[in-house]
Amino acid sequence: MEIDIYFNKSAQENAEDFFDKSKKLRKKSEGAEKAIAELEASLGSLEKETTLKKKSRMAEKREWYEKFNWFYASDKSLVIGGRSADQNEEIYSKYFEENDLFFHSDIFGASVVILKNGTNSPIKIKEEAAQFAASFSSAWENGQTVVNVYSLRKEQVTKSRNEGALGKGSFLLKGEREWYKNMALSVGAFIESREGCPMGKLEVAPEATCRKIGTANIVYLGTGTSKKSDAAKAVSKKLGYENIDYIMQHIPSGPFKVL
């Protein structure tokens, strides 16, 4: 340690200068130590909070249908849709049962949508499934606002017997189709709170369903010009739902606007 000695000052004056400087340095040191302690405490709290959030997400129970597009209709019927050709195949082979209805938009590139027990559903519930099928189709990516949708029964949808005759996620359709004309491309995102449905789940349902169930806090989305990631962030902020990845997985593909 170096000490400056001023020859124009007495020994007593030099000692007093040195003492004053040492006090100032000690105060700076104490302030720095306090700042470091506060920073370490803040970092510790942040790490703890991050760990708790990760554990919360890991602990969140996922239902079997959550790997697909899904929602519960206003009568609590489950509707699922494929997010890819592979999932379309999986839904057809594993989850398409005798009394279910098959929905598909009348456009190339669309989700296979299944309304569970749909053959016994009233027309209004079928229309909810049809709007869901419309929204999860390439019509959204194309910037369309409406598209036609049709439905078929189990026995009307088959795979080709000749291997390779149909592409993955494609099916042979036969017989008369039930049509749902000019279905609007619009969905709502909300945290499920209906009795008889899984509580606390983020649900993305067609607008027709959202209008009926009357959940207070719903974010409506339609085709627009904003990026999908921006729409997901808007949903996250308005609903207080932090898992943006989950939102991204369960909203349609294409440009958005928040309605």
C-alpha cells in the first residue's frame, strides 16, 4: 500500500488526511459489500422462483389429448384435431370410434378433427367442431376469413388397401357429406373453469363455443397480419398464463390479429 506524504504539511496534518481517506474508503467498501449482498439475495430469489416455475410446469398433469389440438364443446363433448400428418394418422387409427364424427375443411392442408360421440350431437355442437376444423386449416395461413367444412361418419372414412396409394394423413372418403358452409376462422383462448371439464387448463376453442360458455376472460383471435409469436405473447399477458410454448402449440398457424 502506498501513502502520499506532503512535505508542506506537518506530520499531524498528514496523519489526519490519511485518517479521513481511510474512513471514506471504509464506507465505500461497506457500501460495496452491502450491494453485493443485496444482489446475491436477489439472484437467489430469482433462481428459486425460476425453479418453482419449472417444477410447476413439470408437475402439471397433461391429459392424453393435449398433444393434439383440442377443446370441449359447449355441451362438454371432447373434440380433438391433428397438428400434423402423423397426428392425423394417429387420431384416425387410435381415437376415431364408431359414434364419432370426422370433420375436415374443404381445402388442401387441414387438420383431421374428431367430435367424440358426434353422431348423437345436435347441429349446434357439430357447427362448433366445424368452426374448429376451419380454423385449424391452411385457410388461416392463406389469410382467409371463412371456409367450407364437411363431416362424415366412421364407415365413410377409410385408408387405401394398397400401400403407398395415399399420402400420410390422407384418407378415402365415400358417401354423402354433411356440409357446414362459410365457417368463420376465429378462436378464443381462456383458462378452463367450467364444471365437468379439466380445471386450470388453457383451452383454445372456436369462437362459437366461447360465446356460449360465457367464460369471463377470453382472448379472441382471428386471421390478420401479426406474427404467431406476438399473438401467443398477447394471450399469455392477458390470461396470466406463462407457458408460451403451450400456447404456440395450440393456436392455429399463420398471421393473427387479436379481436
